[in-house]
Amino acid sequence: MRESEKETVRALPIFSGMFQDNFDALLAGSFLQRFPASVVLFSESDLTDFLHILIEGQVELFASANNREGTMTLIKPVATFVLASALIDGAYQMSARTLEASRILMIPAENVRTAMLKDRDFAQKAVLELASCYHGVVRAYKNIKLRTAVERLANYLLVQHERQGTNGALVLPVEKRTLASVLGMTPENLSRAFSTLKPYGVVVDGPNIVLNKMDDLKTIAKPSEFIDAN
Amino acid sequence: MRESEKETVRALPIFSGMFQDNFDALLAGSFLQRFPASVVLFSESDLTDFLHILIEGQVELFASANNREGTMTLIKPVATFVLASALIDGAYQMSARTLEASRILMIPAENVRTAMLKDRDFAQKAVLELASCYHGVVRAYKNIKLRTAVERLANYLLVQHERQGTNGALVLPVEKRTLASVLGMTPENLSRAFSTLKPYGVVVDGPNIVLNKMDDLKTIAKPSEFIDAN
DNA sequence: ATTGCGACTTGACATTTATCAAGCGATTTA
DNA sequence: TAAATCGCTTGATAAATGTCAAGTCGCAAT
């Protein structure tokens, strides 16, 4: 791991308040690894060796059962993932794969647990991170339990629109088949959900979306502060 | 709050390792309150004033959107709830109601945040509790995303059967309409799911269930270590 | 005891979602 | 360049789930 990279990592909010000694101890045995696209990083049954921090690229956390597979969440830089598993010292509980070529900082889980005990600032930041992830899953759970597929798509579009500048257009940040998995439906169903939204001013051209009737779209989406990410 | 009750609380794992001063400070301004059945404790949009600890009774955490309502989880004694919200200092994100008459210890959220900073043992226990809750929601999310209604019921029965002694029978710990909400289906659908499981040896008499063909039931349930609670 | 209410069940039906199959278009591979 | 592959879409159909209505049963209130 190069010195310049180490400084980038040091500047991340979760690490920025740590004592230097604790930070150095935390990163001992860590490494910054490059992965190509579509590589499985770990499986849900694997024991949690590392806390992961996505520096660059994109990662999908997913789960399998029966013959189905579903996306739990997408990770975008810069963000930690599997923090809960690293703290508990058990299985990952989720599988992970890269969606693009990615750079990932891998910190031995044991180091993380030590740092939690030694460094108050890190512990505090990690707890808030964890609590925030908890609320994230709760939102996702509400989303799938209380909404139909079309509603989930409509709200997804509204959130992306907001994030991308609220200028009447947005670009899907992932392939549609991945989006379908995120939203808990089949790719065929996603296609049909887009069709259903056409009368509500949603124009689709590949990954480019235009929203022409924001009010109508909001009417059908019924967005909720306590489901949709801020 | 009586002295004997305070001792009961003191003995709970999450508090047992605290310094006495920190414990006393934590409980300052706390109170142990009794609630009758079917009382709403707080709404998802309320600001988090208290960390709750269910001492006796039963509580449902639920969420509403559109005109639907869904159970997030059921709380049984003794357990904390809304820990994440108490740490973040924002809205509860979920609503809560009592299902039975209940006794609940309510600790000011501010006290909890202070104790997190001051008491290392409490901080450690709280983090593990939080991480464990996180995995709990992840399991629930997988359950609803990767399984059909019948599969969810079958696995629920298997888990309850195990918890209640693995002797071929079990008693539903909640009303069927509540169970339906927990499992993410309508009460009508739950009735039909039970009918569907009849050929798999599931005999229903009110809240009393008998499992006559465990192997067949497991075949249809396809239980997973990483979805079903231990 | 009677009444009324609520939980539960069942049937008929509607809606939502998934599956299977085919085809299109763009990109990759040979 | 040709062939193969992959992502996406569309149609037909099936399966899963929800809604509405009716009816039974048991419990609680009068």
C-alpha cells in the first residue's frame, strides 16, 4: 500500500479522528487490492476475515437461497461494508461481487475489534456507521414489504433524480438487470414497470431516463421520508 | 423504580459490566412504565427520546406506508429496542405498540449516548447488540425477498418447533393475524398457506400445531442457516 | 342467556409477479 | 466479417398473492 493511498484512507471520516498509533495498528496487515469486474469477493458462509472499504469501483452484496438470488445492497465508493460481521466474528451473512473493476482496502477483522476497544473516536464513528446501516436495511425491508414493484421503481427514479441534480433527467447507475435485482423483481418485470410508468412522464432510452411529469410520478410513487434514502 | 427492579436491570448482560457510577448516571431520569395491551408507544416519525427495554409483555415494531402496514419484528422480554435510533438521535423510523400488557424500562437516549462514550464495557455490549440486530433485519430481508409465503411459514414453524423443545408440536406465540403480518402476507393467505402445508404433516388446531412429517416439511421449507434465526 | 364483536376460514375473483419463449440490437469473439 | 453472446424487450401463460364477501366460532359485554 502506497503512502499516498494511506493518506487518502487516513482522511476518511471514519479514520480521521483516530490516534496515529491506533491507525497504524489498524492498518497493519491490511492491503489495498485491485479486483476485476464480476469477481466474487466472499460468500455468505465464509468467516469474516476482513472489514472491506471500497475505494473505487462498485460492489454488490447479495444473498442466495433455493435457486434464487437477490441483491441486498449496492456499495459505492467510498464506503465500508460488512462492518457488523467484522465486529461479531462470524460468517459474512452476505456474498459480495464486484460489478466493475474495483480497489478495495481490506482490514483484518481482528484489528477492527481491537481498534474498537482502544480508540474512542473510531469506536464512536463505527457505531454511528453501523446504526446508519441498520436503518438502511430497515428502509429496504419496508420498501419491499409495503410497496408494489411499480411503486419501488417510481421511488427509485425520484431518489436518483434528486441525487443527480433534480434537472428532469437521470442516468441509471447500474445495468437494468442489476436494478431489477435491487428492486426485488425480474428483469422482465422491470421492463414492464417502466412501461407502466410511461403515462406518468417516464421516458426511457437505454440507461437515460427523462421525467416529464414529476407531480404525476410523485402521485403514483407516494414517496416516504422513512423509506426512501435521503 | 423500585430497588428490586433496579437490581434486575443491573443483572442484564448489557448492563452487568458497567461501572456503578456510569450505571447510576444512565438510569437517572429513566423510568419503568406499565402499559396495557394495544397501546402505541411511539410513531416512526417521532424523535427518539428513549431507549426502550422490554422487561415483561410483548411489543410489535411496525411500519406504515400507503394504506398498508407491516410488522418489522416482534420484541420479547428481555430485550432492548430502537437502540440504533437512540444512538443516531433522529426519528424512531419504526412505530411500536404493545401486543400484551407490558413493562418497559425507558432510558433517555441522551443518557445512552453519554454512557457509550464513558463506559467501555457498555459500549462494547451495545455495539454487539446493534450488529446482531443488523443481521436480524438482513435475515428478515432475505426471507421475504427469496422465499414464497408458504416457504416462510414452513420455516417459521421449524424454528418455533426447535425453540419449543423439538417434540413434534408447537404453540403459536402470537395471534394468526399478527403472524401473517410478521411473515408478510394477509391473514387469508396465511390460512391458505396452512392448508397448503397439510399434506406435509402440519396439523392445525387453533394456536396448537403438530408436525407429523418433519422430513417432508423440511423438504418444502429448504431451511437456511443464513436466513432462519438460530 | 343473548347479543355483538373479532378472529379465523373459505370461496370467488382480481391483481401482481414470475416463467417460458422468441426476437432484436449491440458488443464481443473467433 | 461472421458468429456468438448478452442485455433487453415483448407476448403468452402460469403461479403467487391480495381483495371482497360471506359465514362460523368463541369470547366478552350487556
